[in-house]
Amino acid sequence: MKITSRAVLIVIVGLTMAVALTAQTHGRGAAPVNGVYENFKVGAGSGDLEGMRVVIFSAHDGHYAIVQIAQGGAEDPAPELVQLSVTGMKITFTVGSENYSGTVSKAGLKVNGSLLKRKPNTDFFR
């Protein structure tokens, strides 16, 4: 009788763990991609603004981003609203004729080789 009870308990625990792992791999337990990511800086020699800001949020039927790209200018770059393709923690989007792809982590968004740091406690449209 004790062996049967132990076997049932082991099966229940195993099934519970399998369900939890399946939920995580299908995105329900993973960290959200929504947030504010940026690496803006002022150029040392020129004093011009350089870098990128990406604000990711969920709306209606998918994910969207407000993207600002500074390539050396005195003023803030114009924001552009784009739709994202999200697969797990990987994202892709297009701004103008440029394609971007990246991976979201707790530290930030690594996009096209650059790390955009995640701003703490920022998430829009939860």
C-alpha cells in the first residue's frame, strides 16, 4: 500500500513539473518583452545625441514599439510606431528600410549587436 501511494505521489509531482515547464516554453511563464530600452548618449567629441530607444508594448492583436534612432544630431529623433514580430524573447521589426532583430533579457534588449538597457519599472499598457 505504501509503495502504491509513493508511486502515485511521484507521478503527480512529475506531471506538475511537466506542465510548469510546458507553460514556460510557451511564453506563459517567461519574462515579458514589454518595457523601455535605450542606450542614448552624447558623443564625446561632437556633443551630438547617439543611440536608440525602443518602447515595446502589447495592444490589440500583437506587440508594437515606438522607436527613436539618434545618429548624431542636436535634437531628439522623431519617434516611429512599428509593429513587432515576437517569438518567445526574440523580436524583429522594421524602421524605414532598415530591419532590426534582437533578444530581450532582464538586462535589456540586444538589437543588431548593441545592448539597449532596460529602464527599471517601466511597462506601458499592462
